Amino acid sequence: MNQSTNNPTGQGGGGGIPSQPASQSNPFTADLKGEFASNFGTNTNAMSQIFKEGSYANSNRSRYILLAVLLVAVAAVGYLYLETSGDDANEFPPPEAPAVTEVAPKAAAPVASIAPVAVAPVVSTAPVAESVPVAETASAAAEGSAGPISINFPENEAAIAYDETVGPARFSWTGGPGRLELSRKESMKPVEMSIPVKKGAYSLHQPSPGKWYWRIKSGSGSSEIRSFTVDAPVRRKLTVTAPAPGAILAGSSGQVSWQGDSKVTYYRVELNNAPDWANPAYKFATAGSTATLQGVTPGTYKMRVGAFSEIAGRWEYSTPVDVTIQ
């Protein structure tokens, strides 16, 4: 059986054992080593030149050589990377922390103790003045001390009429300010009114009727005690002219008339069927001297006429009379 043998070199030959070229070169010869060592890294065509040579196309040895070259290249690149990384990491080393030197605290200097100096008590031989309350001091300053007080008017045992149309009662004296004291008793106890007054005069608004005792008291002392009398106000004259006592009046047209007096503000007619006049059953007011009844229920009543006195400052009434209303 004939068997054809492939010729790796592409050259023809006889049958039998194939012949190998006698001049095939070893990849690890000195010539290759020299070329590899001199051109690696500088001649970029060295590797391509190796692969162009036909003697390595189908050889297992060429694979081993290629693998070895790749391993060497990888190892070289890794070594260069590690060297570069190490240099970069150490290029800027972290600053060293400054050393802290511990300083021991200085001992405080001892403080010299100073003994207290005894002070001898001061004994005063001057008499101690008695304290005076502030209120009394202020009162004395207000009242003053202008010497003894003498009263000018009113005269002792003077009498005046109560009249709200003539103004207040006036008091006058010689001396400084003080207090006007009034009492119903000659002993001035109790004091009914104590009024702060200025120097020389004071006006008292209408003291009520009756007898009064009074004096001026100041820081320099008290005046004599004098008295005066306030008479009751003079009543206004009021005379009812109609109807007569016991008369019969119409509840809606009956007439009541009277004669009045001066210093009267106005008048009114009152009808009442109860003894208490605080709230009469009927009232008719007027400024004149006549009043007309309106709407009075028939029956028996008490009737009176009243006048508001400007002198007394109050109502003054006539004597009630009996009337019959139809």
C-alpha cells in the first residue's frame, strides 16, 4: 500500500523516510539570543520577523517560545507597575505628628496667712436722740410753725342760717397752715371733721344745722375753741287755695291751686290712699301754681302740695287734706 508523506518544507523527495533539512536552525542558538537581547524593546518588528520565518509555522517548539516570550513580557510589565505604584505611594509620605512634651504643673506658691486686726469698739458718750416716726415728721412739716394762731371770724357764738343759695361758710385766722377741727362737743371729743387747711382761710360747704365747736391746730399749737350755730333753712311759704278739705274732684279734670314762694324750683301735687308717702299713688308736677288731675281712679285720697326749696335743697310739703275723686 502506497502512503504519501507530507513534506513540511514543500520540497519533493524519494520514498521511504522523509528527509529533514540538515540546516534547520535551533531557536535557542546564540545568534537568536543575541538578536532577541539586542532588539527587544527597541525594534518593534522583531516579533513579526520571527513569525514570518517559515520554519516555525507548524512546530510545537514555536508555541513554547511564544508562550515563554509572553510570560516574560507579562512579568516585566507587572514588575514595572509595582515599581511605579510603590514610588507614587511613597512620594508624599504623611506628615509625622508633632511630639507632645508633657509639662508638669507648677506648684502654687504658698499664700501667707494674715491674721485679722482687732478693732477696738468705739464708745460714744453723746446722748442718742429719740427717733421720730416719719408720718409725724411729715405732718409737722406740713402744718408748719408760724407762731401762735389767732382766730378772726366767725365770732364766738355766731349764728348763721342754712342757705344753699348764699355759698359756703368761711373761716379765717392768723397763722400758718394746719387743720380745721370741728366737733359737736365743747371738749372737742370726738372730732367730727378734721380738714387740712392752708394759711389763713378756709371755706366749708354748708355745715348741717345745729351747734358746732371748732379750732385751728398746727405744729405750733392750737387756737382757742369757738362755737357757732347753723339754723335750719327757712321754709318756703306754700298755701293751698283749692280744693278745700273734704271737697269732691273729678278724676280727669279736677283743679288744684296754691300760692307759692321765691327760691322754689317747681311744685307737684300728690294723691295717696296709704299712710306711706314714699311712693304716692299719683303725682302731677308743674312750674306754675295750678295742676289739673288726669286719670285718677275714683275713691277717697289724701292730697298734698310740695315745693322744692332752693334754700334747703329738698322738698317741703303742705299739710295733707282729705279729698274724694269721682
